[in-house]
Amino acid sequence: MFYLFPIKGFLGTGATFAADLNLVVQLLMGTALIAGAYLAKQKHYKAHGICQTTVLLLNLLMIGLVMWPSFQQQMKPALSKVLHKRYYEVAAIHAVLGIAAELLGLYIVIVAGTNVLPQWLRFKHWQWWMRTELALWAIVLLSGVGTYCV
């Protein structure tokens, strides 16, 4: 939706408003994820769950409104011809890692917040999965900043 309005951004980089807004929102969400991890460390599990799930759902919204349309418009048509160029490599790596992080996050929320999945599909080692997800999000956030910069 935002890609339909290629308004000049507010960070002074030449990027669109949508790209600038997405960068700022992603950095705020990264900060919220760290705060959520701190909540879990302090054993405030309900607040932790609300924080992390909110970030996950907000990220899904940003993917749908900004990142996916941008990928469709800029990357998909050129991907097979120019994957060897740095801009496309960084963006492709970011997309693959981002999809993995979002899917893992959705899986964690389903396992932690519902009884939808059978027991054999549910994980047992909560800390390992959550720390893996946080590390993956950090990598995706950094590669997203790299995509923005390139």
C-alpha cells in the first residue's frame, strides 16, 4: 500500500517515505524484542508474551504493507538476471532470513499461546527456541539495515 505513494522519505537518504518509516519501525521493534527478552529474564512471562507477539504481528503488517510490495516491484522482476549484484544479494538474503524469522516466530506463538498443535509438534526447550529466534531477528534486522543502506 505504501509503495503506491513514492513520497520522499524523512531521513534525508533519498529513500521513500515507506522505506524510512519501515526502518524506524523495525529499529523500534528490535528494541521492543530486547525489552521483551528482559521481561522473560525477570519472569514476567505474560508481559513477555504480549510484547513479543505484538512485535511479531506488527512485523507481519509491515511485511504486508511495505516489504512484500517493494520486493514484488523491485526485486522479483530482476532477481534471475542480477542476483550477483550486491543490492540484490543483500536484499535476497534479508528476504530469506526474514521469512525464516517470521515463520519461526509464528510457530513459537502458536506453541506458546495455544493448544492447536499436537504434542509431538510442540517444542520442549523454550529458552533455546526463543534465543534462536532473537538471534535470527537481530541478524534479519541488521541485514534489513544493510538492504536500506545499499
